[in-house]
Amino acid sequence: MASELNIQICIDVLSTDELTQQERDAMLLAQETAKDAYAPYSNFLVGAALVLEDNTMFKGSNQENAAYPSGLCAERTALFAMSAHYPNKKIKLIAVAARRRSEQHFLSAMPCGACRQVMAEYEHKQGEPIPVLMHGPEGNFYRLRSVSDLLPFQFNKEHL
Ligand code: THU
């Protein structure tokens, strides 16, 4: 019989009170930053906040374009801009918040595949896990301990 490989992913499901102060601050910044999204086509507003190793924060929102594929997600906007400004700083946390323009509540939306791949690159580069915080269903939060939980079996530069 063929053997089986089972992968376990651990997600912390947390109430607001169970977040650290820094996680709350990062989530608040992600939520605030979603307001700045340039999303005239989808009206889907996404904000991402990065907490860096020196506890400073860096933000990004999704940037759309009339030539649709030229736009970029909030997570990659934040990550690329951060890495361009501070190429050697490590990332301690990525917080993401997404909502429809017509609604105030934030959705339980997961980062897309391309953003997971980019997050994985920086996690691999820094050699330390990057936790990812996002809204879960029913007003709670999901915290993954590492990007590899979002993207198992990832392709990275060791494969080249
Ligand atoms: N979007 C993000 O910013 N992050 C994701 O992980 C998923 C999708 C953006 C891209 C586009 O501007 C809008 O949401 C609708 O897909």
C-alpha cells in the first residue's frame, strides 16, 4: 500500500483580547491602510502592515490598473516597498485586512497564491519564520506561525 504524508497546519484562533499589543497595532494599521487602496475596479480594499525587527511598521495597500494584470496586491506592495527601502531588515509579522468598499466589516480573506510565494521568499531570505495575522470568521483572528503554513512544499532559491 502506498504510504501517506500528512501535513499539519496549526492556526491560532484568537479574540482581540488574545492578541499582543503589537499585533493589535499592526492589525489596526492594516485596517486603516485598506482605506488608501487604489481599487476603482474591484472595490475590494486590502491593507497590509509589516512589523519589522526594530518594531517599526511598514504598510501597503492594493494598487489596481486599467490594464488589470498590471495591478498589485497589498501584501506585495508592502513587501516590495519595504525591501526596497530597508533591504536588510527582518520582518516579525505580516497583518492583512480586507473588506468591500460598500461595507465596514473586514472579511476572512486569505492572501492569494502569488503573495504567499513572495512572503515565502522573504521568510527564506531572513531565515526566521514570519507569522501572518488576518481576520478569521466570526470576528476572531487567525494567526499562522509561519508563511510555510500558508504555502507548504514551496519553491525557493535552493531549487534553482
Ligand atoms: N488582493 C490583495 O490585495 N491581496 C490578496 O491577497 C488578494 C487580492 C487585491 C487584488 C485586487 O486589487 C483586489 O484585491 C481584488 O482581487
